[in-house]
Amino acid sequence: MRTATRTSEVATTDAGRRRRRRGRFLLLRLLQGVLTLLVVSILIFVATQLLPGDVARVILGDAATPERLAALRVQLGLDLPVHQQYLNWLGGVLRGDPGQSLVTGRPVLDMVGVRLVNSLTLAGVAMLVMLPLALLAGVSAARRRGKLLDRLFLGTSMIANATPEFVIGSVLVVLLGTTVWPILPPVALLPTGQSPLMHLPSIALPVLTLVIAGGAYLARLVRVSFIDVMSSEYIQMAKLKGLSERRIVYRHALPNALGAVIPAASLVAAITIGGIVVVEYLFAYPGIGSLLLESIRSRDLPVIQAVVLIIAASYFILNFLADTLAGGRDRRA
Amino acid sequence: MDIPSGSPTAGRASRAPGMARRFLRSGQVRLGVGLVLATTAFALLGPLLTPFDPLRSVSMAYAPPDAAHPLGTDNLGRDVLSRLMAGGIHLAWMAPAAAILGVGSGAAIGMIAAFRGGIVDAVLMRTMDVLLAFPGILFALLFVSIVGPQPWLLILITAIALMPGCARVIRGATLPFTASEFVLWGRAVGLAPRRILVGEILPNVTSPLMVEFGIRLMLAVGLLASLSFIGYGIQAPTPDWGLMVSENRSGLSIQPLAVVAPIIFIVLYTVGGNLIAEGAARVIGRTEGKVR
Amino acid sequence: MTGSEVEVSGLEVAVEATGALIVDDVSLRLASGHVMGVVGESGSGKSTLALAMLGYAKQGARISAGHVVVDGVDLLSLSERELRAVRGRKVAYVPQDPATALNPALSIRTQLTEGLGRRREVSLPALRELLRAVGLPDDDGFLKRRPRELSGGQQQRIAIAMAIAADPRLVVFDEPTTGLDVSTQARVLELVRRLCRERSMAAVYVSHDLAVVADVADTVIVMYAGQVVEAGPTRDVITRPNHPYTRALLAAVPSVGERHRLIPIRGRAPAVGDATPGCSYAPRCGFAIDACRTADPPLAATSGGRLVRCIRHEELAAKPSVTDRVPDLRAAAAGDGDFLRVSGLSAYYAGRQVLSDVSFGLARGECLAVVGESGSGKTTMSRCLIGLHGEQEGDYRFDGAAMPARAERRSASTRRQLQYVFQNPYGSLNPRRSIEQNLTAPTRDLLGMDAEASRRRAREVLDRVEIPAALLARYPGELSGGQLQRVAIARALACEPKLLLCDEVTSALDVSVQASVVELLRSLLDDGLSMIFVTHNLAVVRSIADRVIVLNGGRIVESGGTEEVLSAPTHPYTQALMTDTLDVPKSTSI
């Protein structure tokens, strides 16, 4: 009895230590993330500096006089050393002012704002549809492992998983937009200033594309994770305790299977962000992806820098979320 | 997709040699290799056998299929079949080149990080994290707009985009072996680190490497084709599958074949890569006694 | 004896795909309040039998025949639904490894109460009562914990509490103390005995450890190749074994009490589906006659109230046991302990001190055992000696010269002369290389031998460890654990070592195999090799070591000659260790 109490004290301090360790780990990840973003911002800045073409000339056109070019360079701070330019830019970003568009002259923040909301809406709707669907599909397939439904699931999800987003999107356009059964608009043009949520049919195809591309991967993860959990010792133990099938699946298996999948889900969200560039281009959707393509084409440096930084930051946030949800355990180990 | 990691007990039920042969005995792997080889052969030989000049207009735009043009014509009235045959060659050599480069460097980094541990591990893997925080496609967009769509640049960028993920997986697969007794023994009796890494550990991670190659090949095809599609890869008027999808989208309702035909070939290629990966993962799962 | 609470008859479990039997026609009876031990080596079907007694078979296996009657109900005739109602209430199970058998996502409280049926809210006082009964704290904080937050011993107590929560008539214990330290094991065994007596439950206790079964069980059945080969009262069976296998098994077990020669069982146990005509033990049996190889021997009742599956059991029972333990009197090597000297070794792990000021010496030709439980620092110490532990301070002298702490700083000849054999035989050899390649790698790299010479050397050392040269072309995956451990020893020998460090080399092996490895190591000592033997197993220490150091909490608490330390320990820790270590009762030949 005495020994048991003693060991329980040991266990308590163990739990405390684990919590502290977890806190330290997350703090470390946060610092690492900030550092990563800093490095990324430098990379972005340097890369955009390397873009061919003189910014002043882009703005003023070929007819500009050397004096006017020089004056504009001073005005834009382009005459300063590169590291000074970077610090100025970074300071602006941190103050919430990433500069003005070279092409439209509007503040970058205004241009990016609406587009960002549009993109987040698109990705958010896609995730909302994808998560329950992937969960349902993965668990159903796992519970009918080896049966027809499972094989069907494995085959189709494998193909969907292997197919690039633009191909999935194009196939959907052929099937539902133009040729086979045209019931949905093949492009997702939005009237300016209106939320995509008011035009759900317009965004149906882009959402569907993202859902298929990410959901196939996620559902397969759910399936494997569920099968792993179901063959674990503690599920055998639950069966030997005489628990009902329902209780075993929902109370014993699912929480553990989800524990393995949730970090992956935020990874899928991150992949979705990468995919959004292509999908927005494909459906002419006014988001940050298409904004990026437009601004690269027009050499609009401040906009490029802002958009790339936003995408990198959202990648980081999702990764951090995954780490937090993984309970502070290093999921890369 | 299943990304299994090796385990030190993997050898318990498996014989080492003939691993490649055992992979090829798997129906999935065989189908995958078959698809990749067939697509590659079509793409490599196609340009020599085109019935028409893929760059010249031979008819009106978006003409439906007929006897002379079995797949019809495209947005500029060029023969779709000829462009299809000539349009895979870039993907066919650039994707494997990028996959080999990406998997090779990623695997080397992952293995060294796992084996050396400590500060080397931290520096290498944090660097990979930085790269991972940058979607491959952004990377490509930036650099292609700086340097221009050079093939070597596209390969390099794709390889860099593939590298960090592969490094993580291979690090994970190597880690259990770095703590396994035969490696400890080798270190204790003073075998050279390079000898341990290449001679003792590498043969044990060939299976995850095979899986990685399949996955990364699939991703390389996807990324390269996507780049062509949004106009930052192979440039018009050169025939290219990804580009064809983009060029002929406006005629989708009149002449869907001009879009569907290249899509089919891209999908055959990526599905082939994925089948190799999945089949290999399944073979490993079987030998490790894991049921998938 | 009261009426039988549990009656198993004709129980068979088969591999679903092939129909090969894993458990072959097992019958047994068990009264309430009694504990029946089930003893067998790995692959004997004992765990499959344990699960089958709850009407359960693992994936890929199927209960193909028989009855398991508990409290008047035949479990095997029940529907899946009825079976669920019986499990946990009439029959319960205690798993081998509670760390994986308890659900990591659910609290202790949830896992304890959910077994108790539809009454979701079991009264809290009853729950606290249950926790106290298994010797655990009963406060709310404890009930909210997850399994991860408990020690191994506590987890096992939770598993036991879970099993007895609904007052079942039969509890099946599947190696519940394997993996626990001896002190924890002693307390868990005491708990098992007490609970069975107080609650008059019948218990089946499965174990590979004869000493544990001798301690806890009233009756015992010995399993071999899926069959019961001997059954009877525990004391009788263990002190006067009738079946040749039981005899051989007992002759292979080392004793804490005295040093004696261990006699391994030759050959390998048959795998499932390796059906041979006649007695399944005949190929390895020293008493086998032609008749043994033609017909299956029946399980016959002896005059002593025992069941034995051997046609010669009557002759053998009359024969004085040839497997009587032979005292072994290897003269302890004398010396000043200067062959290897470790002074003031302290080691840290992530800043925490795990070894404090450890000093000892080893004489040439001596075998020194380093004994300790988990957490004692013994693993860290062997890592330090190997030269692969970073955070350490202290001095080493080896063979008259100072030896650096880190392996890569040691001279080539030191690295060659100091060789290692590890615990896990399956990880010791590179699975992707043949046995020959595994053996030639060190001689080519370290001794600079050419291909021909190193191949010759491989053959020699393999011969020394009694492995046929035919296995040279095989891969580690094709060898048994015992064979692999011998090859690992051969690889060490190939370098012509002077000192061999053995880190828990026998703990992953069955006793009959352990015996052969211990005997091999002893013969190497006779050849003049020096040895450091790290282990938690005191009986193995007794049978091989000249001197012992006992580690506890990173310090040496006692050291001296094996005989003195184990027979008359002076430090309280060593005394407690000796009290908690179980020994197989000595056989008495008629």
C-alpha cells in the first residue's frame, strides 16, 4: 500500500514534467516558426529583387526621362542598400503596411484583403465538406475491409490521389460544366465585392476539386489509421471485456484513430492552400492564388511579396496547429 | 497512401536479396511499372511518328474527329493526335530526372540527419522545414519568372520541392536502424561512419526508398504538368500535355477530346507512379507482418 | 476439492487458412478459488489457449472444436451477443502488456466502470473499494488519470481491477508479470493469490516462467506443440516431472540458490502445422524409441493422479531422474581486478544523473555480473563501456593502458579486443546480409583479412558456437533467436576479443535456448575469455558469474563474489531483491 502511494507520487510528477515538456516543445515550435517565416521573408525579398526589369521603368514606361526615373527610385526607396530596403519592407509588413501596388497604385493591403477572404472562404468551405466526408468514407471502408466497397474505395481514391488538381478540375468541368451534364458554371466569376457564400453554385466546382484532391488522401489515412487501431491490443481487450460493437467503435477506436488523423488533416489543409493557386487559375476565381499569378505577370513586386508571405504564414499556422493537436509530441519522430 | 517506415525487425520474416524481384511479383507494382514504361515509351517515340507537324495548322480550329484527324484539331487547328504524340517528351524525361534528384538528395539528407543526430540533425531538418513552409508551386512561380522556363530550372525546382518530404520519411525509416544493435556494434568496434551508413543501413531502407520514388515521381509529374498548365512550364507553341489542357479549355464544349486526350496520359503516368508506391508499401507491410 | 467451476474439453484452435492446429485437443478442470498454471515455451500455444478460454481467437485463427464450460454455461455454444454478456462478467482476462492493452484515450475510471454492464454509473464507493483491493490509491485525481500516467506495476493492477470488477468466476492471466521487475512481480503475484482466495474465483495463469508458476499455481499443465504433455499438482510436477519434456525444461532452468550445469534441449520446437507422425516431442527426446515415432501417445493418467502424454512414463517415473541438477564447480578466477578498471564513472542522460561514481575492476579470465532492475543504470553503464554514451566522466584502464571514453577515440586494437553481444538477437545482425557477410564484415574491416581468410575465419567461429556451416548462406530472418544469438557471439569471436560484454543476452530467449547460450558462454570463459555480463536475472548470474556488482539508482550498492553476495547479501536492497526473486523448487529424484 505504502509503495503504491509512493509510486503514484512519482507518476504525478511525471505528468507534470510531461506537461511542462509539452509546453516547452510548443514554445520552441513557435519560435522556430517565427524564425522560419523570417528566413522565408528574406528569401521572398531577395527572389523578388532578382526579378528582371527595373521597377521604376515598369511604372513610368519606356518614355521616361532618366531624371524622373531617378526621382521615382528615391521616392520608392530603391536607391537604398538592399538590406535597408528589406528592413523598411519588413517594418512595413509588421506595421500592417506592406506598401502600394506598382501597377494600380492602391495599398497592397486593400488588394490582398478581399482576395484573401475569398480564398479562405473557398478553402474553408472545401475543408468543411471534406473532413466529415473523408472520415465517413475512411471508416466505412475500414469496417468493410477487403469487401467490395473497400476495394472500390481503394481504387477510386488511389486514382484521385494520384491526379493533379488541374486535371481533376478539368475533368469536373467536362463532366458537370460543359459537356456531359452541364449543371454547374464552369468558371467561378464573382461580382466584385460580393461574398462567394452568396454564389454557392459558382464555387461548387472549385470546392469539389479541392475536396476530391485532398479528401482522397485524408480518407485513405483515416482508413489505415482505423484499421491499425482496430487491430490493437486495447481493442482486443475491449472485446474481451464484452463491450458492444458500437461502444468499441465509437468510444474506444475512433478517438484513437482521430488522434492520428487530426495532424494529417491540417497537413491536408496546407496542401489545399498550395492547390488553390492552380484551382483559382483554372476557374478564374478571384482569390490570392490568381492575384499572385496576375501580379507575377505584371511584375507587381509588393503584391507578390505580400501574397507569398501570406501563403507561407498560413502554411506555418497550419503546421503549428498540427503540432498542438498532436499533443506536443514530435510527430516527425 | 500508406507510407510505412522500416523497422529493425523487418528482416525477421524477410529475405534480403530478390527484394526487387519480390516487388515485381506484386501485381500492383507490375501494373504501375507497366503504366510508367508504356507512357514513357509513347512519349519518347511519339515525336518521331507524328502523322502531322504538331506546330502547323492543318484544319479549322476545334474540328471534330474524322478519318485524317482521329482526335480532331485544337484551338489553332493543329492535329491533336500529333500534338499528343509530341507533347509528352518533356514530362517523360524531366519528371524521372526530378524524382531521382529529389529522392536522392532527400534520402541522403534524411539518412545523415538520422545517423548523426544532435546538431547536424537539427540543422538539416529545420532547413527542410523552411523548404516545406514554401509550397512547391510558389517556389516554381517565383524562380521561373526570374530565370525563365529553362528545363534545368524546372527539374531543379521540382527536385527541391520533393526533397524535404522525402528527407522526413527516410529519416523516419532510418531512425530505428541507427539505434539497432547491429549499428551500435558497428560503431562500437569502429567501422567508418560512411561504411555503416552505406553498407549497413542503406540496404535496409531500400524498400521505403522504392515507395518514396513512386510517390515523388507522381508528385513530379503533377507539379511539372501543373506548371505547364498555368503557363510557367513548357511554353507555347511547343506541344505539351499540361499546356494542351490549358490551351484547349475554351473549346471544351465543342471539342472535348483536345483536353481529355492529354489528361488521360497525365493520369496514366501519375497513377503508374502511385501504383508502384502502393504496391511496394504493401509488399513491405506483408513482410513486416503488418496487415493493411 | 469442490465441484469444478471450469471445465474445458476437447478444445481446438486452428489456423483459419490451413486448418493446422495451434491448440490441439486440450481438456482441463479447475475448481473455484484455485489457480492453474499453464507453462510452455514460445509457440507452445499457451496464449492462444488462454484467449480461447474466453471464446476468443485472434484474427486468422478459429476455435474449431470443444467446450469451455464456466459456471454451467458452455461459452463456445453462445451467440456473439450472449458471449458479450458473459465476457467480463463470468470470465475475464488480464493481458500480458497493460501498456498496450489499456486504451490510451480513456480515463482509468471509464475503463474500470464500462466493464460493469449497463449500469453506467457504478457507485463511487464500490469503485474506490475495488482500487483499494488491488492496492492502488482511490482518490478522484487518480481516477481521472490516463494509462500513460501510471507506472508499469500500476497499469497491471488496473488491468487486474478491471478483470475482477464484476466478480467473474474465471480470470485468465496471460503472462501478467512478464516485463515487470521482480519486486513488482512479487507483489502482483501475491495480489493474484489473495484475490482468488478471497473471492473464490478460478484462475488460469499462463507463463513461460516455471518459478512463477511454481509460486502461484495449485495445479499446472505443461504445453508443448499445442498439446498438454503433463498435468498435475504443481509441486508434484515440478519436483518429480514425469514427461521427458518437463524434465528437460527443468534441467534447463538456472537456479538462484545454487550453481549447476544447465542442460539445453537440442533441436527446435515444431512450428504450427509441422505435423510429424508420432509424439511431437520425439525428435528432441532422449528417451524416444521407435514406437514414439509412429503413434500419437495418449494423455494417460498415472497412479500419482497425474496426466502424462508419454508411452514410457511409467518406466521414466521409476527411473531416477537423469536430468538431476549437476552441481558445477568452475573454479572462480582469481586476480587483482586490473584487466579492466573503471574508476569514478558518472553518467548523465539529458542532464539527469543516471550513474554516480561507479568503480570496479575485472580480473583476466573473470566473469563479472552487473545486476540491476529497470532504471538502475545498468543499460547506461554498458553503453558507457561500449563507448557510445556521450555525457560521462570517469577513467578506464584496459589491459594496462588508459582507454578513452568514446569509441572513436579508442585504438583499433582496443576496439577489436573489446567485443559486444546485445539483448535483442533479431536486431544484432544486419537483416539484409547473409550470415557469412555478417561474419566476414568485421574481420575484413577490422583485421584487414582478405576475402578468403575471412571466410575461413567465419567457418571457424561458427563451428565454435556449434552452428552448422550450412547456415552461412542463410539470412538472419531464417534463423531462430537462439541461433542468431550464437551467430552474434561468433561475430564477436571472429575479432579475437579478450573481453566480451554481454548485455542481457538471454532475456529474449526461451529457457531451453537460454541454457545453451549460457553454457556456450561458460565454455568461452573456460577458454580464458574475460566477460562482463549485464542482466536483471539473478539465476543466470548464479550460473555464470564469478563476481557480482549490484546497481541501484545508479550506484553500486553491493559487490563481491557471487556466492557471498547471493547467499548472504548484506545491503537491504540486495536482500529485498533476493527475497523477491522466485526459484523453482528443487527436483527430488524418487
